[in-house]
Amino acid sequence: MLVRTFVPAHITAFFVPKFHDDPLKAGSLGAGVNLDKGVNVFASIETGTLERHVHISFNGEPVGRERAVISYSVADEIVPDDFTGEVEIWQYFDFPNGYGFGNSAGGALGTALALGYAFGGTWLKAAQVAHKYEVLNRGGLGDVVGQLAGGIEVRVRAGGPGVGVVDNLFFEDYQVLVVPLGKLSTREVLDGDVVKAIEREGRGALEKLLGEPKPERMMALAREFAEKTGLLNGELLELARELDRAISIPSSMIMLGRGLFALLRKDEVENARNLLSDLNLPYDVTGIHEGRPTVGRWVG
Amino acid sequence: MLVRTFVPAHITAFFVPKFHDDPLKAGSLGAGVNLDKGVNVFASIETGTLERHVHISFNGEPVGRERAVISYSVADEIVPDDFTGEVEIWQYFDFPNGYGFGNSAGGALGTALALGYAFGGTWLKAAQVAHKYEVLNRGGLGDVVGQLAGGIEVRVRAGGPGVGVVDNLFFEDYQVLVVPLGKLSTREVLDGDVVKAIEREGRGALEKLLGEPKPERMMALAREFAEKTGLLNGELLELARELDRAISIPSSMIMLGRGLFALLRKDEVENARNLLSDLNLPYDVTGIHEGRPTVGRWVG
């Protein structure tokens, strides 16, 4: 059986981490955007061998357990204990790993949904497994529930699927500009001193956003959050300011990656493209993915 | 401003009602299917008059407050108190009212989403308002959360949006046959003696479905529920049996309407059509609506 899933890339705009010993109660408050690009996961399940094998590859390259511990853990849990055969999982990422696009959650959720589809699970159970291993391995706290919600999402109660509550903003026809410049370790940030500032500023941003739940307001609050926590600084902050002169809604920092994102009105796309080309920086412009990830049988 | 929303028709397969004084905690457990047909709601908001007027029409006919108390209540709550102008809401139903297609919830949710979009709300807040008036006026208990989930949904924790938890089944490419024969009052059934049987059988069906979460199993359990509660009987039961001879997955009763529904594999559609045409009964064949309702600006 061949199954294909698509999980949108998820950019966090601002957040408040919520740690908990029970991974389903761990999660985050905050807001973010889901993109039309993200992670495509193809799963092939074949029976007929005597042993049970699970193979995972990233962008066509086989990866060992140490480099894909979250997705291997997801597969180990969902593939039934008494299954013998070959499970191959190919994850293809539209954005680089570690740059803040929720690749780890996207790969985990896509894997969980594909295997849930193949082995008789449900959406909720699959999503809970993905969230659990994301949290246990500190891949992220809010990406899985954000990706399940789609669109522009607001995490109003922290927690995994079935526990957390995610709201959605209404929005007009925006394009999303992303400028991915490098990695930032979620794990290091969450272990660092900045967490207190993140909690304080994230909480304030969420409260203000719920008082005026608009995408434009979310971007302004995200920018304020990024600057006040000190996560956005130096050259990246200079770049954000330069970008702001070319577009109408404030740009902000991808949480957590060394990069920027912005909402573009249709007539601003060319301006933004020109600026980034002039600066010789990598960028992409993509739509917002509304609704859920997709799952279905894959007919080559 | 013109806004258009589409909310899928929602057929309940089996259910357990959960009453509660707090409407957001009231809801139902159970399972159901969302259809590609349903309710289209168009909202027009015009300022510039001195008074505030809200007008609602069903299928092009203006309706007074007494015939559309749920949707008028939704509009009254979401349109800001200080708004002056004309709010016109047109609801168009693909299926007849009172036949068990979730029209009342679809109209309420479509209205709430359209007005939320226009007046600065969020998805969750809009959906909560729709659920609240559905419950308070006994339009239904689980339709709003079922319609928000899309696909084939399983309500695993009762409650309104943000409180209840809804799971989804994975499914192959089914068509849905509906045979709408008449009305059944949700209110009368929920006030009657049958509620105890519904609670017992519904609970059992849910438990069994979660043990084997497949659409085919859901239909078999729905049929068992319908027969054991006595809701499906007489001529309608005879018809279900006749239908079953033409298709492979058990048909069941639309909860709550006088009608049947069934999942059809592609190669069964013609069989089913022929049988119902021969019997001279009204029927429709439609796809399953996956994902959320849709909301957006309406450009004529």
C-alpha cells in the first residue's frame, strides 16, 4: 500500500512554551501561519518478508535513527507489534531543516497520518503520537497542533491534539514571504535564559491579539515580541527594517530560525522580490494553506 | 461587504446526547458524515443607514424571527451593538429543513462565520455562538462541531467548539447516498422515552467504533443503533433491507430525519440509483466534504 500525506510548513509568530511531564499536556500558546509548501511524506507498506523493517529517508537520502529519532519513534508506535514486512517512509521538505518551518513536526505528523491510514488508526490518535515524540525530543511544542489547524492559527489553550485548543483568524488573500537564512536550535532557546522574556512577551502578545484578532495585528505583535525578547537583533533586525520600507505590514522573525517572514498584499509581491534579489538573499513567496493536512492513497 | 460561507450538510450516524446547563458543555458523543452539499450563506453588510436592521431569508424567502430564531440570535450576538446599517443574510439549503441534514446548525454556523469575518471575530468564537443557540433552541447538539471537523467525524468528548473533542476517520473514496423521505423532530425525540435507549446503544456503538475505527464499521454500528433504539422501524427498515441487497456496506437511518443514508463504492452508485428510481423515491448521491467549512469575501 502506498500512502501520501502533505503537512504544511508552520511558522510560529510568537509563543509561550508550556512544559508538562505529560507530553499531551505540554504545548504552547501563540500564533502562527501555515504555508502551501511544507512536507510531503510517502509511505510504502509491503508485507511478505519475515522480519519487520522501518526505513526513513529525508529528501531521498536514508537517515539513521539518531538523525530522525522523532519519526522513527512515531513509526515504532503506530506500526503494530505483530507486523512483519517493509515500511518505507520518504519525507521531502520544501524548506531546510532547523530553519523554523516545523519540518520535524511535519515529518512526524505526515508519518503518523500515513501509517494511521495504513494500519487502522484515526486522525486524533495519529496526531497525538506525532505531538508526543515532538515534545519528548524537543522538536517543538506547538507545530503539530498548528499544522492540524491550518490557516493562520492562534493557540488559545496549550496542549497536544485533543487537549489544546486552537483558534483561527479570518484573513484576506495574503501571500507569505519567507527569508530563510539559517538555523536556530529550538532546544537551546528553550533551555536558555530568554525563556522568561518569551513567557512574559508571548502572554502579552496573545492577550492583545485576542482583543483584535487580525493577521495584521498578529504581525505587529510578533515583531514586538521578537524585538522585546531580544531574539531579533543585529543584522536580522536591520533586514526586517529594510523590508518594512518595501511592504505595508510589519515583517517579523521566524520562531525559531534565523530568518524573516511577512504577509504580502498582492501588489507588494514584486517590491519584496526585487528587494531580496537586490540584496542577493534566499527567499520564497507562497500561499497560506487553509484547513487540514491531506492524507490519501497514493496512485503514483 | 459581501461574504460567502459554505457549511457541509452533516448526517449523524449514531449519538449520545449530553445535556448541560452551560451550552458550551452540552453536546453529543457519536459519529457522522459531512457532505459536499449543504448550506451556502451569503451575508451583505452595508452601513450608511441610521438604524440597525438584520434580515434573514431561507432559499430566497424572507423569514421572521420566529421561524429562524437560531440564526437571528447568532446575528444579534455577533453584529456589534453600536453598528448601524443593513445586515442581510441569505441561507440556501441543498436539502430540506427538518430532514436531518444539520440545516439549522449549518445556517447558524455559516451566519456566524460570515458575520465573524465581517465584524472582526475568530473561527472559534463564531462557532461557539452558533453552537450555543443551537443548543439553547434545541436545533441539535453535535452538528456544529461535526461540521467544523468535516469528513467522517467521531465526537469522542461531548461539548461545543473548544470544549468537545472530535476525531476523524480515514476513509477511501466513497460516495454518500441519501434518501430523504420526511421530517423527524430532534426536539421531540430528545424529550421522549427513547433517550435512555439512545444513550445505552450510542455509548456501546462509540466504544466499538473506537476499537475498530473504520467507516464500514461505523455504518454497521449505526444500523445496529438505529434498529435497537427502535428509531428505524416499519417501512423505513424494510427499505433499508432492500437497499442493502443492492450495496455492500449496511445503510442506516439519518439521525434525526425520516430517511436513509449509505456509503457507496464507485461501482455501486448505478445499482443504488436504479433501485431508488424503480421505487420512485427521492434520493441524492454526493461526495464527502473533507476539512472545514469555507469562508471568504464574495465576489459576485
